[in-house]
Amino acid sequence: MDFGHDERTAALISQVHGFLHERIIPAEPVLAAQVAATPGEWGTRPVVRELQSAAREQGLWNLFLSGPDGAGLTTVQYAPLAELTGWSPRLGPIAFNCAAPDTGNMEVLADFGTPAQRDRWLRPLLDAEIRSSFCMTEPAVASSDATNIETRIRRDGEDYVVTGRKWWSTGAMNPRAEILIVMGKTDPHAARHRQQSMILVPRDTPGVSIVRPLSVFGYDDRDHGGHAEIVFDDVRVPAANLIGGEGDGFSIAQARLGPGRIHHCMRALGMAERALSLVRERASERIAFGRALSEQGVLREWVAESRIQLESLRLLVLKTAWLMDTVGNRAAMTEIQAIKIAVPRAVQQILDRAIQVFGGAGLSEDQPLAEMFAGVRALRLADGPDEVHLSALGKAEFGR
């Protein structure tokens, strides 16, 4: 395994690093002001569109997508770029059109969509003309077991009829989320992992009701679209909207979630790096008990522990990326599960230490730490809770 950067990746790292520090981080207070000025509004703010336009002009666009419509990067090449976007979770990914859930939805359409589906929905997503949402989790069942989902997708002539209730549908509060990818059961009597299918549901279809937004520790991600609870009440869409075939939903979900998990981990490492940079600055300037915080033994130990965790986990993420590139996502599943467990837990710990260094300021919105903490804590549930991955990882270990 060689994790040295090739010439193109090194150039992109330099470009993204410059864009991050010159354009994105300075734009964070602008975004906050625009959100505060329109408190009841959900959706993309002007500063986001300005950043996207500038990033696209520089060729920093769709970096996540390995296919011909994207940057054509390997997972290893994308890793340091995704990490840099994690320095600014609200603006970094979206500026380069690399934000969830659009990334995963674009990959689903690119890999499993029909030519007509790609023309209608993938093209505008690639151009950031619209946003999207992914509707899988449900409030009435234990969604850690995806085979539990109860939403029904019933064939009726030339249509499918969708009935059910979803929540934590990322991005769905944004009115620009024009297409929803919905997972439901087409055949409740089929084999356990062949009951589910995925279907494209336009937002404006009769019977689609956005019930309410959901916040994470009080943060609602209002500038992008947050998370929504949605009711599908006999929603009728053409049969041509089915993605793949009946019964393919579970396997498509697994294909979608593998890259999504590693992308989350890459960005989480970026959050931790920014937190450490803020700690170094704060600890060098702040005086307590006659000495700078950076001279206090406990602070040095915290920073050292954080650096060890970061470097160790970055190597595991890179190994996972290398395996995904060389032997495929399925063969890399053990490592994907390992990083999905280890990275959010460690980054949560690193952020907790950083909040402690900042004291009351760390709990406030004056610093990005509290919002980052909320986001990384949610990652321990998103795309499968820790316990499910631990169980699968332990089972694999005993199977050696």
C-alpha cells in the first residue's frame, strides 16, 4: 500500500486547501448571518451558490464521483480532499457538490439508474441545479435492521403506489430537494433480503407530505435542508421510476452505504483536525494560573492523545480506501465497518476535549465545536449504529 500523493492529487490538495482557507472558512459567518436574516426559511443560501460557482470555475466539482461525470478520482485520491471539506461541515462539502445525501443518490443513479432516470435526475444533481433526499429510516420500526422497513411499494398497472412514513430523511426540508429516493417493500413474502425495492418519487407528487423537521441536539441544518419526517399516502408514480428491479433495494442500499460510510469518516477526520488547530491557537493565547494553557501538562496529554488517534485512524481509512479501489467494496466490508465504528467515536472524544479547552465558548455557537460534536455524534447512528457494525465485525472475526 502506497499512500503517497500522485501529481494530480497533490495539485488538487493544494487547490482545495487554498479554497477552504481563502473562501470557505471566511464565508462561515456570512452563512450564519444569512440564516439568521431568514429564520423561517429552509434551503440553500446565496453564499452557498457563490461558493459553488467559484469552485466549479476552478474545476473543483463532483470530486467524489469516480465516473466520467465526476472528477474520476480513486477513493484514495479523494480521501485527503474529503478530509479538507470536513474542516467546514456546513460549507465545505456543498461548495464542491460533494454533500450527502446527494453524493450517495448520484452514485445510485449512476450505477443502477436507467438512461431516462439519469437524464431526468442525475444530470441536474451533477450540475447542482436541484437537491435530493434519501428516505430509508422509519419511526415505527427498528431501522438498524433495514429488513424491518414497512413502507409499501405496490404495483398497480403501469404505476407503483407508495404508502408509509419515513423520518431522518436528510435534506428533505429543502424545497430544492426535488427528488426523493424511497426504500420500501414490493414483496413482503419474498426472501428476507429480496423484499425491498427503491423508487424515485418527485417531491411534488400528490400524497407526499413533509410533516416536520428534526433537529440534532438543537441544530437543524436549516441552510441545506435538515432532516424531515415524511408521509407517503398512496403516492402514485410510474413503474419506470423503480431503480433496478423488484427486490434489488437491499443490495442497492448496501452498495450506496459503503462509499457513504467512508466519506463520512474522511470528513470527520477533517473536523478533528480543525478542532486541534483551534485548540493549539486557544491554548497558546489563554492564560490560567499564571501559565499559558499550552504549558499545562493535562492539555499537552490531551493534544498528544488526539494526534495519536487521528494519525492511526487516518491510516485505517486510507487502507480501507485502498482496498475499495483494489478489491472492491464488498471485500473491504470489514475495514469499512471498523472505520465506521472507530472514527466517529474517536472524533467525538477529540471534539469533547476541544470543547473543554474552550470552556463556555466551546458550548456556544461562537465556535464550530458544538455543532461538529452534534454532527459526529449523529454519525454513530447514521448508516448503521455502532452496535450493528460491532456485531458484524465480531462475527467476521470468529469466522476467520
